[in-house]
Amino acid sequence: MAPSLDHLAIAATSIEDRRLDELLGVELSPGGRHARMGTHNRLLRLGPTSYLELIAIDPQGATPGHPRWFELDEPAMRATLAAGPRLVHWVAHVDTTELPALPFDVGPWEHFQRGDLSWQLTVRPDGMLPADGVAPSLIFWPGAAHPAARLPDVGVTLDGLELEHPRAVDVQRQLDLLGLDVCCTRAALPRIVAHLATRAGPRTLRSTESIR
């Protein structure tokens, strides 16, 4: 499989928040718990090997002894999510854990397991997102199992992904080094824009806007 988008990450203060479901006109499926990160999620299929996750701190989970992923422990992120769920990041599937030298630090590979699902994900030790979330974290699925294949097809697909960043040249170099067919353009502020097709019509998620 060529390197490609694996999933979109929409952070929230609670996975019980239904504003994303209402926007897309569908109900997200139950996901699971990430014990090492103290988070849990709900999921939505975007294709055979891609999905969307709504992720939040698990109030019943143990507080990890390290920063959570997706900057969920950061005061700035907490303040942002108080206004509503928001697209904060994307994760790209790669077919090897051997990475070239990259302009932006994605962190080391960390191993995760849930049931028969096993994956490796790059996570920075400080929990911060590479290039303000515009450059993807990377995921490697060593087996055939993938969560998207287990989710119902509810008619939502990804139509396009736009990336913007003040250091667009460096972000684009990172994307090219990873073999990702995605473009980043220069802008004053970092931004991710995901265009989704739904049965209720086109919908757009922007990292600069809360879902209301």
C-alpha cells in the first residue's frame, strides 16, 4: 500500500459530544480505549483503509505519567476544545518504520494494541504535534487488520485535504520525503481543511474552526 491518509483526528472534551454526528448526518461508531494515553474514541469509516476519529480524555482512564497525544493536556488545546470539537491533526499510513531525516520531528515509534488490532504510531514525548498538526503523525499497521474494515459504510468519504503553513516549503519537503501525494501551500497561519462527501451533501472540517 502506498503511503496515504490513514485517519483524521477530531479532538473533543468528551466523546459523548454529538455535534460532529449532527454535522455529518450519521452516528459515529464506538471505538475503544487507549490505556497508555488515557484517552478513548468513536470512529467513522471514510474508506476501506481510512477513517475519522473523535478522541477525548477518558474520564475513567488512568492519568498517564507522560503527556497525552494530540496536545490534549495543553492548556491552549483545552481552551480551544471548550468551544467545541475541532479537527486537530491527521495521521498518514506508511509501509515501513524506517524513516528518512525529516524537517519536523514526529517522535519515536510507539507500539499500541487493542484486541487483535496492533499498530505502531509516531508520538513525540512532549505530546506536541509536528508542524502545528499540519505535518502528519505516522502509523504502521504490521498485520492485515485495520479498524476501517470493521466499520459500517455510512456514505461518508474524504473528497480532499488542504494543508497550509507558514513553513510550507518544509512541510512539503516532509510530505515528499514520506511519499505522500498531498500539497501544502504557504499561509500566515497553520490550517488543515478536510472536505467530506456525505449523503446529506458536502461538509467541511477546518482546524481553525470549532464544530458547532
